[in-house]
Amino acid sequence: RMLLLCVSAIPSLHASTGCINERKMQPRCSSSSTGVSSLDYGAPATHILAEAEAAHAAEVASGTAAAFLSHRTASSRREVAFSSHHVGARFVGPDSAALGDGASSVHISDEAVLAPAECAALRLEARLAMAKGLSSQFTYTDVAPIREVHVSDLPLARRMLRRKLARLLLPLVAGRFALPPGSLRVRDAVVLRYDAAERATRQPFHRDEGLVSFNVPLSRGFEGGGTCFEGSGAVLRPPQGRLLCHASGMRHAGHAISRGVRWVLVVFLVSTRAPQLVRRCSNLAAAEARLAAAAEAGGAASSAQAAGGEGGG
């Protein structure tokens, strides 16, 4: 039944995820010496499912996941209250069953989970890394690329975030979505820099490649900004240091800033308990479709060239 669910969901899911950020992990596909995938486009669904399961296993055991994994059990965990903004169950995406009743809402902490000094330290280290050329450009934008740096490349920030995840952040996020905290792994963590002067102001609507996403604003002094959710149309703007979390499959956008610089910590989580086979099978099937289309286009071009050569002799 799981296999039939995954395969039958592929066309509709692919049609609804055209805006998935291309920077996130691309599906792994084996290739032959001709450059065409070794999987036939009509390959048995069991092969695609096996590839999806292997992708999940690799993701939860990745170097990034290991970099943020703490084996220490916190002696005390702070209780933090949350306010929830209801978006609707039909906007959750393909992982609603894995995320419980909380998946239909966006959750914002009622108090800061990062102190002002911690926010400032993250901004400073990210700014220095960007000045040294360590950052990349986040091209999934409407106007100009947003600058970003991976927290795994920031030694001080990585240690601080690993500690905060184990002691506070993972238990808080897990509690919103009925997930065991120990099952969560970091798929990626980035610091983003929106800059109105550079026209790097916004992101369009998209889904994240993960199970649960959370962000924490790291700065003040800008105008606009926030996260807009397509299902409700609401733009949510938590204050600096507070945590906003949601199902990664819920379509959202980085709302435009009109002045200043906006710094945001964004973390994408996966779970050892939720392999997200629908998303992964969809990615693999979409990759196969692109490869098949490219092979067909290449064959047509070769035929056209051959015909042209014969006619021009």
C-alpha cells in the first residue's frame, strides 16, 4: 500500500512542487557512459522506491546531520509557550500524516530562543565569512540573489547551534509536530542576508526540501520582511530571536523588505522516523522525466543534423 501511495502521488506532487528551491538537495540518479540514466523511464516502481529509501538513509547520516548531532542529554529544558496561526490541513503538503495535528498551523514562540548577543554573534560570523567569499548566492529569488552562508562552515556558530538544538530548539519543534526529538536531524542550516540596497529583497512562493523548517530572525532595523504563507495569505513577522516553525511542504515566501538589511537563521530538519517517500519518489520520477526528455531532444537534433547533411551534399 505504501508503494502504491508513493507511485500514484508522483504526478500530482510534481505538478505542485515546481517552485521547490533548486539549491536544496537534488535527486541522485545513476548515469551510464552515454550520459543517460541507467534507470529506464518505465522502470518498476520498486526500483524508484528503493532509491527513495536509500536517499533518506543517506540524508539522515550525512556530514551535515552529524555536524549538528549532539549525543548529550540536556539536564534541563526551558518551557516555552507558542502562538499558532492556522493555515489549513490541505496546505500542509505530502507529509501531513507524519506531523500530527500541528502540521496545519505555523507556530511562533512567545519568547526569544536566541538572545540578542547570540543573534549578533551569528550575524558577525556570517558577515565575515561573506566578506571572505565563503558565501554563495541564493538564486531562488524574484529580483537579485540573496546572500547566504552555511552554518556548517561557521565554526563558532556551528558549535553554538548544536548546543541550542539539543538543549532547546529540537525539543520545542518536535513538540509542535508530535515527533520524537531524538529522531530529528539537520538537513541544512543557513544564515540568509536580505539587502534592500542590493535589491535582494524577497523569495517567491516555494516548498522546502525537508520535513520541518524553522527560522529565527537575527536582526532589527529593516522595514517589511517576514514569511508569507500562501494558504492563508498572512505575513508573519516574529521579533528578533523568536522561533517560527512549519511543515516544510507548506508553500511560503520570503516577504519583501523595503529598507535595511534582514538577517535570518533558517534550519531544515528531517526525521529518522519519516522517510518522506512521496517527495523522494516524486523527485526521482521528475529527474527521470527530464533525462528522458533530454535524450529524446538529443535524438531529434541528431536526426535533423543527419537529414541536413544528406540534403546539402
